Amino acid sequence: MANSLILNGHDLTLTDIEDVAYAGRRVGLADSARAEVERSRAFVERLLETGDPIYGVTTGFGRLADVYVSPEEQVELQRNLVRSHSAGVGARLDAPAVRTIMLLRANALARGHSGCRPVVIERLLDFLNHRVHPMVPSVGSVGASGDLAPLAHVALCVMGEGEVTLEGVSRPTGEVLEELGIEPIELREKEGLSLINGTQATTGLG
């Protein structure tokens, strides 16, 4: 990937962001970042083996934090978390804003502190590199508490649901991913939370 931006989670610049958001510069994941992400994921999986409560992974969220979620339901929990928060309204954000949001979220995950698998980051980069832009409504963030709704709309498309634009045309995500040969992701434990718990929409618009 000659002249590509290689994310390691630590040295992204405003010029890099501009190049990706407006000029379509391709993006890859650094090997060092991949190793950190894999180490973080292995830690999550070791915790899961203990059976101890893990907020938002083996328990519910918020007031449901003391509700145990069985191993059989933990993947469904992440999927439902994303679906339930994909409730933004208003005009959709433009392509440069959405590209910035995806780049910033991928960069944050590349630090290896979120417990997701590398494939989650890779899928965000696939969207950037193929110019597939999720439909992200402009209203719905709760600000400093997290851009849960905007990021959930991105995560929904990573799952193969929702709507995206490709070459300026709005289409169902699943249809576009199939056409491009990109596999949607079945989010595993912690990954829904990892995708939506951040302020990258606020930062990206800023």
C-alpha cells in the first residue's frame, strides 16, 4: 500500500486526517498495533474464562449492570447494543465527516485498549479504502458521555446492516458489501461496546 497511512494509534496528524477524509488516501494497520490489539483481545478472552462479571460483556448496561448475561447471549448482547443505539435523526453527515469518524475510531482501537479483534479495525479501513460511507444522522450524540448514536450507525454497517453510500448512491449495506466481496462482521464479546463508546463524531466534526 504505497503512500498509505499506516495507523498505530499514536501519531495521527491533522494532515493525515485531511488526506483520508478529502483525498481518499488509503489506510492500513501497523503490525505493532495489530500485536497490541491481539494482546488486548486475548486478555478479554482470559477474563471470560474466569466467569467473573465484566460490565457490558457478561452483564447488562447501566441499571442492568447487575443482570448476568449467559455465554450463549453475549454475542447477541453486542449486536442488540448497536441496533438499539442506531437511533439518530436529522440530516445525514457528509462523506468527509463520516470518513473522519471511521478513521478516528480505527485509530483509537489501534491502541489496543478496547478488547476487540483486529478484524474490527480492518473492516473500518475496508470501508475507507473502498469509499463505502455509512449513513450517520447528524442528531443523536450525548456529547462528552459518548457519541453513542452516530458511532452505532457506523457499527451497524460494519455488521452488514443499515445503509451506506457508494459513489454517491445510497444502498443497503449488505448489498454493497456483497458486491465488493467484504464480509460483514458478527461482533463478539466487548466489540459492540468498543465501537460505540467514544467521542469520534464530536472530534471528527470539530
